[in-house]
Amino acid sequence: MNRSLSEHLYEEALKHIVGGVNSPSRSFKAVGGGAPVFMKKAEGAYFWDVDGNRYVDYLAAYGPIITGHAHPHVTRAIQEAAANGTLYGTPTELEIRLAKMLKEAIPSMDKVRFVNSGTEAVMTTIRVARAYTKRNKIIKFAGCYHGHSDLVLVAAGSGPSTLGIPDSAGIPTSIAHEVITVPFNDAAALKDALDRWGDDIAAVMVEPIVGNFGMVMPKPGFLEDLCRLARQYGALVIYDEVITAFRFHYGSAQTYAGLANHEAIRPDLTALGKIIGGGLPIGAYGGSKKIMEQVAPLGPAYQAGTMAGNPASISAGIACLEVLQGAGIYEEMDRLAAKLTDGLAGSARRHGVPLTINRIRGSFSTHFCDHPVTNYDEAQDTDSAAFAAFFRAMLNRGVNLAPSKFEAWFLTTAHTDSDIDFTLEAADAAFKEIAG
Ligand code: PLP
């Protein structure tokens, strides 16, 4: 496959943009380096690069593009919003509509505030938890990525761990000391941390279903234990649902049927992003009225944003959720993902390539190993070279995956049986190639 124009553009980009990319996870550093593919157009389940090659896309822009690229309903909503003015700096009725949609789908949120990214949403939930509890520390889980704000960039998953930057430079140790990291799915380790620092823990922060070291389900009872222990020690529970909200069903992980007791796993605060913006920049956070009243202008916790709640992002979000309300939408993504993962598993087996697949409805992760992956250590203990070779073999056959062994594959409403068949054919050749 000729990608000479991409290579040329990468050289140009390196001259002007640090690392040639505007987010480190877009570089190919974790898959052997070289030029990332410069895409020119995206529609439905497909990308076309600047050299004219077509790819079936499973990156979905790291999650937001669940309705496929340039979905007509979402595109129309953005066009109409743009024609009416892109930014007002005043409240709009649209914001109320999206806030109501989120509240109806995620009942733990009485009050919502829109921001511009998942990073901002998470960062603010921590501030609110600290304001509410008058405590400083948080507990997070190894490998969970919560954006790039100082406090959570410690033992963070996909991007940083891929790049081997467990703690970013530029974060004062005084801040890193306010974060305690424990292994995911390990309630005993959480209890030990709470026993030791409980009086100063403002919040326990978790991706209730992990999306950042592959897709990993909480073990039965883990979230129940987490919520019970946090409350026992007077800490709030924050769910980072930036990836998981509206991912598996029309709702969030906290209301997902695959998790047993929704009342017992109800968080105090939730951070959202990605899908709720329909492909435009957005974040949101919310929680009970009492806790959210900490936020300015009602309370002492300050948070603001020039771009927050802009009509284009909000309109795209509403349109995206409207598409997701359609009958059978999630069932179809589930069916196609099951067909794809069954095929991948069979093909890997035939070629003698060890592969563990973690699938939750329309999203899944492929781990090149022969053991289960239930926490970050297990996700790290997988064959990076095999993943890199697989990634490149797929790319060369027109299938676009995230360039990191920690990232998920995302099905969208645009994928079809023929895309899955095409992908499985490519994968069979890719497994054959890497099996040597
Ligand atoms: N939280 C989770 C779980 C994420 O996966 C991400 C991004 O991938 C973020 C927060 C940060 O969101 P954003 O990139 O919109 O700042």
C-alpha cells in the first residue's frame, strides 16, 4: 500500500507540530515508529487517507464516533448550529435539552455541568469532591486513564503507559503525593489504602468498566465493595464514564445490565465526554444536588469555560444520542462485535497466535497473551511486538486500529457484515504473517 504522501506530510508536520501530532496517542511510537497515516476523509465505517487508500475504521476517534463518521443526522445538527452562530457566551435552551437527556439516562446525576473535554470533567469532579469533603487525597486504580490533569496523570493507562511515562514530568511531587494508586479489581488493596489514609481521602476515582488497558470488566462484587468501603471512610465515589457512557447501552456503566446491583454501585459524581459530544469537543460532570451545589455560582468550587456548552457541541451531542435511541442499535453492534471476535479468536488459534479477547457488547480489546486480563499488570504482560506487527499487517490491508496494545476496538452503527468479513480476511492474513 503506497503511503508516500502521508510520509511526506509527517516530515512536514514534524517541522511545525511537536512530535508531528496533536495528541501523543496518534503517533506510531508504540508500534515501532514511523509516519502515522494522514487521513483526508471519513464517512460511515471508513477512512480515506491522503494517498487515496481506504480503511475500515475501528478507532472511532478513540470512542466518540459511535454513530460512524459524518452521520447525516449529526452532520445536519452541526450545520444548523453553525448557521445560527457557533458561540454565544450566554445560556441556550439546547443545553437544557442535553442535560435532561443525560439525567434521564444516568439517574445518579441530579445536576449537570458541561465542559470541553473529559480531562476537564474529571479534573473538576476531583475539585468538587475535595470542596465537599474538605479532604485532599484521591485513590485511583493503576492503568486507569483519567485525562491529563496533574492529579490523575499518575500510573495512568493507555497513552502514558504505552509511551513509558508512568508519571509525567512537570507534575510536582507534592501533587503526586495526593494520589494513591491501587490495582483494579483488588478490593483488599483498596481497603488497605483506606485503612492507612482514610481520613484524608476525598474520593475514590474509577473507570467502572475499564477502557484504558483494554476493556476490562470489574469482577463481580468489586464495584459494590468499592462503594461500600469509600462510604465507610467518608470518601466520595467518582466514576469516570468518559469512555463507557452510552457505549454498551443507552445509559452508562453504572446502569449497565452486566453489572448486578445498580443501587449498590451508584457513584456520587460522574465524569462524561466522548460520545455525548457526537464528535465535537465536550465533557460533562454531574452528581447529587447537594454535592453539585459546591460548584460556582452556587458554591465555593470554581469552574468555568468560554467554550463550555457551545451550541455546536451540544447539538451534535443531542443528535448523536437521538441516533442511539433507535431500536436495536446496541444489539446490532453487539452482534457484529461477537461475529468479529469469534472470527479473530478462531483465526488466531488456527495460526497458533496466543490471543485473549475482552469484549463488552460493541467494544473489545485484543491482548496478545494466553492469560486472562483483569488488571493493568496482566495487560502490560502481553506481547507488544506481536501487537505492533498485527497492527501494521492490518493497516496494510486496509483496517485501521488504534496504534497501542492498550486501546480498544470500537464498533459503530455504521459497520456492516461485509466490513466484518473484510476485517476477518485481513486478520487471517495478519495472524499468518506474524506467526511466521
Ligand atoms: N477519562 C477517560 C476514561 C478517558 O479515556 C479519557 C480519554 O481518552 C479521558 C478521561 C480524557 O478525555 P479527553 O481526551 O476528552 O480530555
